[in-house]
Amino acid sequence: MGKDRIILSAAVLFVLFVIAICPGCLNAAPQEENLTAAGLADQYILHADAIRDYRSEYSVSSGKVENPFSERIRYDYKAPSFARMEQTYSSSRVPGSFATTDGTRTAWYDAETRTYDLSSGMKLSREYDYQAIVLRIVADRNFTITGRDTSHGTARYQIEMVTEPYSDRYTPYISSRIRAWVEPSTGLAWNVMTYYGCGSSPIPTTPPGFGTPKVCGVLERPNNEIQYESIAVNTDIPDSYFDFIPPEGSAPRCVPKYVNYVEPPRADMLVPIDQPLPGGVRFSLNESDSGRTISLKTGDIVEITLSTIPGLAYRWIMPAEGSGMTLLNAGPFYKIPEGTNTSYFDFLGNGYYRWRYLATSPGTETIDGIFSVSGCDIQGAKRFNLTMNVTGNG
């Protein structure tokens, strides 16, 4: 018994000594162990689900080496679906554009044109919320751990998701691989890198038969990198913070011009729109011919070819008023110049929409077209105007 008391006393004295020289040692958490992918996912999702709101700032680096692009974004979120994005810096655009949403409607302001859209089709969570993007990757549990770093105090893990043969499941653009540095102990991502490797594959927004660009180079160089500079969680952001208030001096972006426009029925669909018309055409016009007045005889054919952006919601809306002309056929087509690298940017710059009109009877018909979304007369929109006078038999 005496020996036990001596041992107990010595143990107590040792504890008191440790507390004296290191008051926090007994309460310090043990060094975090290396997590497995499953353990990382469990811990990450647990903490991410506890985030009610957050305020963040991150920088974006993208583009080619010879033509880099950078910007800074302030992105704030509040559960269940409030979000606000503001562009605070851009290397190639006027900064100050912002968008805000309650999850149902999104309002967007363009600082360059000083116009706003109260019913924007922008998907904030898909295009700017990289925390949500990484959370989806982790929740799918189809990633590998490729690195670990404890220099920030808490352990951060680099995870990698391979999306071959290319996918837009997680990113707002096509990617082949995604890497992210994540903190399982907070449920936050601090760095996200997306890659577009060599090869080709179908893209949902391209016409049948076309593939993704064959982008080859340094495989380890990301085509897009997002670096978070600050994230503050559970700050009790009020709902009113996400209200849209038009900046002073701004105006609505969309002035309805051709609401619910439907292209008129086509009289002849036999000849593919990208092929020459047998017998030729009287006039073959493009955007440089806007504002012209032309004279026709019955039986003459006018061909109008205007550039478009494949895969985007913008399109040419070309109402015609008057009489004398019938729409033969119309539709999109794409041309890739010979000798190019067939990159996605080459493809985007070579989309066209073509109309062919047949002069059927004497009269005058005018076309007043805009390149727009949903029939809106957007400030700065491209336009095409043409007057066609049919004077008699050919």
C-alpha cells in the first residue's frame, strides 16, 4: 500500500510538472492521421454539411500561355440557395459585373454596358461556386488522394478526379481531369485545377460528327486554376444581402423586341443548307450587306449567311414583313478551314446560319434581324437589315 501511494504521488507530481511547463499539452489534439479516400469523404462531407453560409474571394487563372486571362471573384453563399457573385478584377474586361440569386431567379449586371437582366439564365452555383463543385466530387467518392500538406496548420489533401473521356458533369466546361486541395477538418476547398488533356471526344453542344479540340502541350499545366484567398463560414449573412439593387445610371439589358418569335415554315428542304443551290442564287449576302436594298425578279433566289456561336443561346432572329418572298430553307452549318489545328476556338469562330428566300410575286419585303437571346433587343447586339423589291417576272 505504501509503495502504491508513493507511485501515485509521483504520478501526480509529474502531471503538475507537465501542466506547469506546457499548460496546453494535455488538451492538444493528436497529429491528424493520414486519411483514406473513404475517411476523407466522411469527414469532409460532415463539416461541409454544417456550413450555413460563407463569404469567399478567389482568383482565377486561365487561357493559353501566350494569351493568359486572370480575374478575381467575390462569391458569397447562404443555404439553401442564396448566392452572389461579383467580379472585382479582370485582365481583359471591365470589372464590377455581378449577379445574385435566391435559387429561383437570378439578376445579372454587366459593368461594361451598364445594363442588367432581372431574369438571367446564368447558373451561379454551376459557374462560380467551386466549393459546391468539389463537394459533388467528394460526395461521388470516385477520387484518389494524390498529396498531403500540413503547412497550413490543418492537414490539406490533394484529390484528383479523372473525367476521361471528357465531361462537364462537375465543371461548367468540358474537362478531362480535376484536382483540388481540400481540408477535411473544415469541409472547404482551397485550390481547384481543371485540365483538358490531349485527345478528342464528343461534345454535347457541337453538331454531330464534330469532336473536342486536340489540345496538346504540357499535360501538368491546368487550363483553369482557382485559388481561394479567404473563406469565412457561418457569418450569419442576412437574406437582404442577396437582393438586387440596380447600380445608379444602369438600364435594363433586355428590351423585348421579338417575343416568342417562330421562324416561318420552309418551302423546300431538299437541298442541304451548307451545299450550293443547283442553278445558283441571284444574291449571296453576309453581315457586310446589312442596310442594302436589292431588286429582284420573280424566280430569283437570295441567300443570306450570318455568323453564329455554336452551342450558345444566342441566335439570329430574322422577322420579315411585306410580300413577294418565300423562305425556301434555313439552318445552321459549320466550316473548319483547312490546315487549322481544329481547336475548339477555331470551331466557335466558324459557325453560320443561312436563309434562302425565293421571289414569288411582285412586292416589297423587309428583314429586320438581331443576334440576341429570347428576342431581346440587347444593347450592342449585331443587326442585319435588308429591303427586297420584287418587280416582275424573271
